[in-house]
Amino acid sequence: MRRSNTQKLSEVLRDYIEENKLQKKLTEIDLIASWEQVVGKTIARYTESLRISNGTLFVKTSSPALRSELVMMKEQLKARLNEQAGEQLIREIIFR
């Protein structure tokens, strides 16, 4: 027997994401995954970890010189990351 209430998998997933308010977290994950695309391979190579919490991006780098350079580029990076996300997701960046 075939059920009459069949739905497309994409619709079921979209409904699940909406019901559980997961869209923002998924956007954060996508943004972290696109870090290399936004900053380039050289900077990404010296980046040890990325984490987003309450609109703040925490970036841990292995190079103090790069950290200083990134601090000076903070506003540009914020703008590029938010453009990549398609919304105002990152309000602050903290480099460690």
C-alpha cells in the first residue's frame, strides 16, 4: 500500500530545519567552511581553529605576525564574511 501523505525529502528537511531553528547554525557552519575562500590559502594555512559564538568569530592563528595583520584588516574581513553569509552574521572578530 502506498501512503497518501508523501513529501519530497527536501521539503521534509526544510521543515525540520525551520521547526528546530537550525538555519543560523547551518549558515555559521557554511561560513567557517568558506574561510579559505574568503581569506585565501596563505592566511588559512596559519589558522588553527575557527569558532562562532553569539555573533563573535574567534580565530586562533599560529603566527603572531599574521595575527597583527589580521587585526588591522578586521573590518574588511567582517564585511567579506557577512557578504559571504548573505546576512549580518559576524558582529565582532577576536584573534588569538
